[in-house]
Amino acid sequence: MSGVNASGWRPEMGSAEAGGQATASGDKALMLEEALIFELGRPDTYGVDIDEADAEPIAGLARFLRQQVPALPGLSEPETVRHYTRLSRQNYAIDLGPFPLGSCTMKHNPRLNEKVARMAGFADLHPLAPQQAARGAFEVINELAHWLIELTGMHGVAMTPKAGAHGELCGVLCIKAALQARGEDRKVMLVPESAHGTNPATAAFAGFTIENIPATAEGRVDLEALKARLGPDVAGVMITNPNTCGLFERDMKVISDAVHAAGGYVYCDGANFNAIVGKVRPGDLGIDAMHINLHKTFSTPHGGGGPGSGPVVLSEALSPFGPLPFTSRQADGTVLLVEEEDAAAAHPHSFGRMAAFHGQMGMFTRALAYILSHGADGLARVAEDAVLNANYVLRSLEGHLEAPFGASGPCMHEALFSDAGLHEGFTTLDIAKGLIDEGFHPMTVYFPLVVHGAMLVEPTETESKAGLDRFIGSLRSLAERAKAGDDSLKSAPHFAPRRRLDETQAARKPVLVWKG
Ligand SMILES: *Cc1c(COP(=O)(O)O)cnc(C)c1O
């Protein structure tokens, strides 16, 4: 396979100068070059017709606000459409191929979900519509809430958080409110070394001091170290389960009991719930709060494709402190939205609001469509297939890539590899860049931090065996090239619209402003 990418091209065929010949346009057949919009546009061109009488006041206002004519690029409508469509063709999407990004759960977005979300009754509903006009939407929110509570074995759920990290904040604010209600001012949040970066960030944002709990040699939370640190200053722990090493935290119930005995609360980062949905109920593990990423576990589009949604399931102890508004089924069977006005009677201990309106309605409809189309048995199968696929990847790369916790037993939904064993001077980044040439989005790299040169691969359950074999073939080939010291890998990608970028510069000093 060496030197041939997944679609069978050889480097010399696909190189920037096809057959040694550069094109006059810069385009290469279907690989289209595109300049910055500032280089294409002219300040005096409009995509729409503006009346002279209207144009001057607009320009005048802009001049007044900025003290100069803004150098906005003007393009005609077809030029604008082409600019963005050409750019979109340089992008990679879940509809083009797999996204093996560990922790991100980039799975196929079923078209049925899209159909349901576009139904006019949902899609055209305004968030300020009066309650009587939005009954169907509240019914959907309530039904989804019911499923999330059932699947997790928890007591309540806050539906409004807009993403996983926002859900973490919601859960941690519930913990803070519960401690305040007890008249306690506990300051420390314990977070394992392998935690997702959002966990310590959330706890710090909510005013807690972070203390790390080390991992054991087999990649799980060090139970003894955690127990030893518990005390009257500890508000709680934030633990990801399954964790970011792709392993199930087997001691979760023991951890929860110990934290509760010491007066703290247990936050579980549920971003990896897709590995255990229908199999394990976090409520049975003593968890007090856990966010669910609808855009991961329940297949709603994310990344460039759509907004997130991070409902938080809550234990009986934390439910009274959850945010407003929430839906509630009345004695007559209708679903009502409980807002601030009703709060004094219905929910007096709520810490407040997480969002202006009722949550990500478009994601609720998609997630509920996904849940109902799978059913309880289908969701359990999702977890089984996600875990099966990850273990297939893990075992298929044995002898090619080092798996630091390969001996800790089967992995959950993601397989973790390290850069141990690569030829001197070759890194995880070289493998990731090589994957681009192979036609795949790279895996998650250099995370979790507990593993040197980590490569975290999450295939998800929606990849077929044939698709996985293709990916494994590419990864094996790249691993062998990196072990053999094949120098061409160090300058990959060779076939992408851009070669290897200085990623620090691109992040720290992005060129966003036209200096023309
Ligand atoms: C994705 C993820 C988060 C954050 O979720 P967002 O929806 O991106 O805010 C937190 N923890 C883990 C383990 C994740 O994978």
C-alpha cells in the first residue's frame, strides 16, 4: 500500500503540478483553488440592487461609525455563491467519509431526523409563540426529557443547555446551589488527569479550585488517591465515564459512595454515553449530574454542521436546583412550560436560567426522531456496535501501532494509540497528516494528555466493516511508513489543497483582515 492513497492514486498523479504541469487557472480539474473574498471583491460592487437614495445613507452611516468607508468586499450574487461553494469543496464532511475523531462521536446523521426537523410545525415555530401555539413542541421536549431520564435512570433533566460544556456548567451550578442551600462553601473540585479540557475549565469558571487526581497505570482513576483527598473542602468530582482513554471506570459506584459519604457531589461527563446507552444507567452508579451531548450520542449534526445540545440529567438531590424553564405534564395530560412566573411555587430553589429560550429545538426533534426510530433495543445495539467497531480497530492495529492500555481489557467506543515505536523524528502529527492524503479526516491527536503522542480513534457504530477495513489499511500503511522512517511522510499532506501548515501560526495569527 505504501505510496498509494485510499482511492488508488499514486502521489505523482495527484500532485499539485499534475504530471509536472501547473494549470494556468490554478484549478486542478475538480480541485478548485479559491482566493480570499477580500482579493475577489470590489468595494463598489453589490450583490443586490440598492437604490442610490438608500445607498448613500447606508454608506454615510458606516463612514460615521468607522470614520472611513469600510473596505467590505463587494461581489455579485453568482460570484458570492461560487466563492462559498468552491470553499466548501475544500472541506471534509461526515457525508464524504469517516471522521475518526476520538471523543467527538462523529456519526452519520440519519436523513429521517432531518425530515422531521424540517416539518413546518417545528421548523417555523417562534420561540416567543404563546404556550397554546407551541403545545406540540413542548410535547416533543417533554417526551425527549422522559427518554433521557429513562435511559439514564436519573430523577430529572435540564433541557436548555446548548452544548456539552454548557451542560457541565449547568450541573456544576446545581452542585454550587445545593452546597449553598446547606450553608456550605466548599471550594475544591477534583478532576482526573485524563479529563476533557472542558471539565476543569467549567469548574474554574464556576469559581472552584481544581485539583487533579492521577490515573493508574491501566488508565483509570486512582481510587485510593481520590479517597485520600476527600474532605470537608471538596465540593465534588468531575469524572468522564467511559473515560477519555476509552475505558470504563469500573469503580464508579465506589467512587460515588465515597464522595457522597464525604458530603460532595458526583458530576459525570456523559459525552461518551454512546458507548453505554441502553446498557448502563448512570443513575445506578450514584451520579448526581451528567450532560448528554445530543450531537454525539443521539446523532444530531455537529462540528460545522449544526449547533450542539447538552441536556443535563440530575439526581433527586440536585433536581430541585435545576434551571428554568422546564416542561411538565399536567393532570389533564397537556404539557406546560414552567417559567419564572411559576417558579416561586413550582421550583423555588432553581439557580436561574441557562438560555434565553427553551433549548435547541431543532436538535430535540432530531434526537427524538433518532431515539424513536431505534427504540430501546436499537439504542442498546448502538452501544454494542460502537464498542465492537472500536475493538476491531484496536486489535487490527496490533503490531502496527502501540496501544498503551491495550492490556487493560477491551476498550469502549474508542481506541487509544501512542507514538511509541515510531522511527526517530516521526510523530503523531505525521500520521495525522498522512491520513489527510489517504482521504480521511485525522483522528484526535495529543489527547488525552496522559499518553505521549496520543492518537484517539472513535469509529462509531455507523461505519461498516468494509469502511473500517479501508481505514485500518491506511493507518497500517502510515504506521509502517513512520516506523521505517519514510521521509515523504514528514511533509504530508501532498494531495490536499494546502500542504503542511504552521498550526501555531494559523491559530495564533490567523489572517482574517484584508490589508489591500
Ligand atoms: C465533546 C466533549 C465535551 C464537550 O462537549 P461540547 O458539546 O463540545 O461542549 C466534554 N467532554 C467530553 C469527554 C467530550 O467528548
